[in-house]
Amino acid sequence: MTDTKLQKEYFASIDNELQRLDQDEHAFYDLVNRQVSETFENAYVNRLQKIYESSSQAHTLEKRRMFFEFKRFLFQARVL
């Protein structure tokens, strides 16, 4: 940032926020804990979604393999 007025306003807003959080320590810990739990919850949901997608793909592959085996069985039974 080359504009000194914007720099001062930006740093002043940061200092005000830090002072507010220093005064109310309980609010700071609540904010941090909420952000941490939200991050872990999002990661957990994403992981579950990936597992679900992988299992559905595996299920589709298994169904396809069973179809091919059934087709092979019918063909062999017809030949016999």
C-alpha cells in the first residue's frame, strides 16, 4: 500500500479490533473456537463427501463386474 492515509486507517482498524478482543478475552476465545470448530466441521463434511463419492463409484464398478459375469454365465449356459 503506497497511500499512507489508507495504511493508517487500516492499521488503526486492526489495532481497535485487537484492543477490543484484549479487553474481552472471553469473546476472543469464543471467536477462535468457533472458527476452529467450523473449519474442522467443513473438513469432516468434505471428507465424508469424498468417501461417499468413492463408495458410489466402487458400487457402480461392482455392479458392472457382476453384470459382465452374469452375461458370461448366460452365454456359457446358452452354449451348453
